[in-house]
Amino acid sequence: MTILEQVSEQSGHSIERILSKRRFANITRARHCAMWAMRQQGMSFPAIGRVFNRHHTSVMHACSKVESLRGKVGPTWALAVML
């Protein structure tokens, strides 16, 4: 199962919706989690950006937001809180 499939299943949003340009908070959180998880798997910021059709700095921002939340609520709860 791919990261996008896992995030889609956990968040209840389709992969198409996660990859879309929609900026609703719940979709954005799922997108940020997927970007962060891909980064944890060793993908580069530009490569992740190409998957999501976003600039690499947007990916950097998403990863930073997830890391920030992980620092506040702990690593095990971060993704659950985000989704």
C-alpha cells in the first residue's frame, strides 16, 4: 500500500482530492501528512513536489508544519491529530 493510499484510508479523502488544489483545512492536513511521510521515506522535496504538482518550498512548509505539531503533541499522536 502506498503512502497516498494509507493517508487516503486514514483521512477518508480520495487520493484525487488529496492531490487536488483544494485548500480546505481537512484536505490540507491530509496532504501535509502525506508529504511528510514521503519525506521520511527519503524522497527529495522537489520529487514530492512533482507528485503533488506543487513547488518544493510548499513541501518544505508542509513538512515543517507536521514536525512542529509532532514536537507539541508527541510523535505518536501527530498524524492522528493531523487527520
